[in-house]
Amino acid sequence: MRALAYLILTRFKNRIKNTIKNPGAIIIIIFIIALVVISAINNPSNQFAKTYRHISEVYAMITALYIWVFVMNCLNGLSKGASLYSMPDVSLVFVAPIPTKKVLLYGLIQQMGTSLLVGLFIIFQYGWLNSVYGVSLVFLIYILLGYALVIFSGQLSAMMIYSLTAGDDRRKTVGKFIIFAICGIAALYALITIYLDKDNMVNAAVSVANDLPIILFPIAGWIQAAVVGLWTGQGVKALLGILAAVIYVGAIVAILTRSKADYYEDVLQATEASYTAINASKEGRIDSALPHKVKLGRIGISKGFGASTFYYKHLLESRRSRVFVLDRITLIFMIVNIVFAIFMKNVGIVAAFSFATYMQVFSVALGRWIRELVLPYIYLVPEPAFIKLLHCLRESLMKLVVEAIILFAIIGLILDLSIIEIIFVVFARISFGLLFNAGNILVERFFSGITLKIITVFIYIIIMIVISIPAITAATLINTLVDLFPPIVQSFMAIGICNFIVSLLVIFLCRNMLEFAELNNR
Amino acid sequence: MLKVERVTKRYGKVLANNDISFEVEPGQIAVLLGPNGAGKSTIIKCIAGLLRFFGKIEIDGNENKSLEAKRVLGYVPEMPAIYDLLTVSEHMEFIKRVYRLSDDGYDQELLKRLELWDKKDKLGKELSKGMQQKLSICCALLYKPKVIVFDEPMVGLDPHAIKELKNMFREFRDSGKTILISTHMLDSVEDYWDLAHIMVNGSIKATKFNRDGSDEKTLEELYFEITEGRVAEE
């Protein structure tokens, strides 16, 4: 065990040393701390008469987040399993003369650390959670710890599910049935309860997410109970939640170590898959989230000649990777935006649009044309750089138009906007999509040579903020100076026009980006 | 021909290529040798126009980033350049369309030669690393480039593919093409090279011509003298 303890401590020590030596990481840490401190200083809870939305909405969001993460992990267990290990562990630790139980314990300790790191995105939510719900930093840390525990338990469950079902289709079907049955019962209960109170659906949804039947949902519900119990001082609730989670984890560890001592083979595939994904992200390649089984359909690109071939190739790739007209990540982002709009119905379109735009900054970065930059063909093909760039953008632009229409038609209906208002909101949404694509081109044109990915991400966010300023300023000014149309129409029209002008200018100025960009997979 | 003149490339503070110059004539096979981290892949990427650099690179008399140069340059990367969601035959179709080629059956010939024809309906992501490398080679050769640069082309290939690729190198040389191969495996190039540049720490430390009957040092002797000499200096 001394060897494993040495490995854990040394890796931890080296990670800290590496962070201290890495200026990019230090800048990001300072930025996060500054963000939290500034939010805390500006905390309106210190002022008078600040009314927050009801905190039970946050409890409901915690339930939804935990259930989603846990179920996704379990479903992963049915297809490719999960691994607590890295490739060096497989090559060095698995073959070393160390008992498998100790190796499992080592994996568990490592996974706890990784789970905490994965959950750090929750800290970024402090600003809006604090201003809308008055969530304190301590509560946010509870939520983060709960999230880490859910991921940890989810990974462990996936490992057990894979171990019990690998290579046996009948067992897989039973496993799938159990997972879907639990989810189905919970969903049915929630839907019926919400339907019975259809005049007040938001409140009903919030209350159902905090009801006992949902809190009984394995792991996710129990840990939610523990987090909320700890925060509200309900000791018994917290204790029961923690106890249930500990028993669950203990039971899985017991099953893994007793029923089948040799779990190495089971985790090998998952370890290799995660190793490939980690390497891809280290090299700047974007994981294209490929479906496990791709349906080939008609073979052939069939159209295009010269640079336009890229567009038709993108259409073919999209057909093979999509579950619907839009890809899975876009659909998830849309659902999150719609849920946000439902919760923030009273605040109006500005809050829903701002949140959707914030999410759009990240979804645009996953566009297919950006993935094209990591392979050499786009640079090698003897066609004018600007024409190649335009054909590469075509598919992303088409997608953002479809997404904008569907998303804001739904949000517009939820918020009771008029048809004209919806049209201008959609126009503004499309313009932001174009603007962020232009921002991406700008980043690739001038900063693709930066080797530190963390700095690139930082620059990316700053550039997105800077190029958004003209539109935001125009929207603010127009309502002060002009009174020709309804305020929503005026502001979103100004946003759209401004963004289109800025985007086209940026794209034109960076038209030779492909001649100056550097292949992004060093 | 391929002409590299005073090329310097930095990654931040790291000097990957330091003032490199060399030429490769048509009908010549040049090899870039050197230990890991010597800067071989970087100069190959600079030649392919994938990196920014200081200096000048000409391909067939044109600046390497010009359309004329791109038309005649083939590049085989170290890591296979494959689209996960395209089949093998669609990769060939993609290259034919994007390079505006007519259908002369060369795609089929290449796939058969590298034993990929029976995999033509397999997706890129379903291929093994070696098959992906073979497909990557087919993509680079399909438009019959005059100048071809290979970055560690043998890595991951099976013996048949290695034999075929070596045959191809000779055929390309005989047909007057300009070939540059980067490798750290001396034995993989010993039977067909014309000119060798040995790189250490981002610079070319020695250049050797393959002349029959000469009593100079062998390539292997020269290589170890330079690379191990460097270790001794350190």
C-alpha cells in the first residue's frame, strides 16, 4: 500500500507544483477568486428590501442536476463502463504485485479528487445564484461536494453495472429495464403531480422535485436530501441522506471486491476510452461526442466540388451523428434555456435571452467548422482561404438559424411575446450566433499559436465579451433615445443590426485566417 | 523541388527549428533523421503550411502557402488525419472532389495496394491505428502530388504496408517526384535514401549523400557520432 500512497501523494504534490508554475492556471484561479469576492462584496443581501426568488427552486435544480448526472453515468455503465483509473495505472499498477482490493481503494481515492475537480464549474454559477436566490458561498460548496459525491457514486455504479452485464445481452436488458423503470416511475409521479396543479405548473414542478418520492431516487435524491438537510439545519434528513449514500457505496465496493475479484478486464475498455478523450482534449482536439453506433445510411458525399465539398461533407457527418435535426449537445443547451425561461418567467425576455446568450458562447465553440481546424485538409486544399472559410461556416450558420427559431418560438410562447417580438428576438439570437462564430475566427486568426489552452479559453471569453459590447450599448441607448416601436422590438433590432455589422466586419478582416492559423493539434 | 531557406520556428520560449536550410531535388529521396524532440515534425509541418515561421519555403518554385504550391504538395502526417464519420471510400471521394479530380480509378488502385479495398465501407473511427495511417497515406497520394512530405510514415504499419510504401518511394523517385521523409528509425530508410539530414535540438547538424563505393562513415555511424556526441557534451 505504501507504493499506492506514494503515488497519490506525489501526483497531488506535482499537480500543485505544476499549477504554481503555470501562469495561465494562476490567472484563472485569481479570476475565479476575484469573481467570487466581487459577488460577495456586491451581495445585495446586505442591503435592504432585496427580494429573492424562493430557495426551494434551487433545491429543485439540485435534484434535477444530480439525477441527470447519476442516470447518465449508469447508462454509460451499460455500454462502455467507467473507470477510476488512468492508462499509466493500467500499465503500471494493474501488473504490479499489489492486491486488487487495495488497487480498488486507490482508484476510489483518486476518483474522489477527480469528481471534485469536475464539479468546479458549479463555482462559476455563484454570481447569478447569489443575486437571484441569495445562495451563499458555503451553500454552493455543499452543492459542489454533493455533486462530486453523485459523480463518484455514479462512476462506481457504472463500473458495477458494466462488471455485471458485460457480454451478456439478457443482463444488459434487465439492467436497462431497472434504470428506465426507476426513471419512469419518478417521471410519471412528477408529471401527474404537475398536471394536477396545472394552473401553477412552475410551483408544482419545484415542489415535486422536493417531495419524498423524488428524494427517494437512488443516490441523487439521497444526496440532495443530505445537502439541503445540512444547509437548512435538518439534522435527521441530512444524516439519513448521508447514511443511505454511504451504505450504497459500501455495498457496491463489497459487490465489486467479493463477487468478482478480477475487475481489471472490465475497466480496461473504459480506461482506454477516457484516455483517448483526455489526450484529445490535451491536444486541443474537440471531442465530437460521436454516437456509439453510427448508422451509415446512404454512402457518398455526392455533392460539392472544390471548397464547397467541405459543406457537403459536414452535412453527411451531421446526418451520421445527429439524433434529431440538431445535435445532442445543442438540444441539451436548449432544454436548459427553456427551463431557465420557465423559472425566470416573471423577469421577462431579457433574463432568458441573456442566459441563452451566455450558454451560446460555449455551444458555438463546438461548431463543426472548428473541428475542421484540427485536421490538415482545410489548410492543404488548394482553394482560396476565404472561400474555404465560408463553406466551412455554412453548416454551423444553418444550424444556428434552426436552433434560434425553435428555441425562441418556445421561449416566446412561455413568456407571452407577440409574433413580431419573437421575430426580432430570433433575429438577435441569430446575430449573436454569427458574432460568436466571428469571435472564434478572430481567436484562431490571432491566438492559435498560444500553446496554453487555458489562456486561449480566457482570451476567447474576453473577446466574446468585447465584441458583444457594441450591440449591448446600442440596445441600451436606443430605448433611451427612440420611442418608435415597442421596447423589445427596438432593443433586439438594434442588437441584431449591430451584431451583423460587427460579425461581417470581423469575418472580412480575418478572411485569410486559414493562411495564418496554426494546425491546432500540437 | 523543395527549398527550405533559413526557417526558424518557436513555440513560446521553445526554439523548435533554428535557422534551417536545405533543398531536395526532383527524383531525390531525402530523409530527416534525429532523436525524439529534434524538431523534425515541426519543419515538416512548416513545409506543409500548417505553422507560422520565419524564413522561406518554396515548393516547385512557389511560396509554400500559395495555391500553386498546395496543388503539388502531398503531406502524410505523423498522426493519421482521418474523419471519424466518413467511410474509407468517402475519404477518397472527398479528396477527389476537393482537389477537383476526374475519376481515373487511381483511388481503387491505392486502396487495393494498401489492402484497404475490402474496408471501403468502414467508418474512419472503426479502423485500427495502422489502417487509419494507410488511409491517411492514400489521401495524400490520390491527387498525384509532385512533392511529398512524410512524417514518420512507417509507425503502426504492418509488414505488407511497409513493403508497399518502400516500393512506392522508389517508384516516386523514378518518376521524378521530390520526397522528404522524417523518421527516427534508421533501419526503415537504409535501403532507399539519397540524402540525409541529421537534426539535433532544432538544427541540422550534418548532411550526408548516399554515394555508392564511397569510404565515408555509414549513416548509422554518423548518426550516433552526432547524437551521442551531443549527450557527451551535455
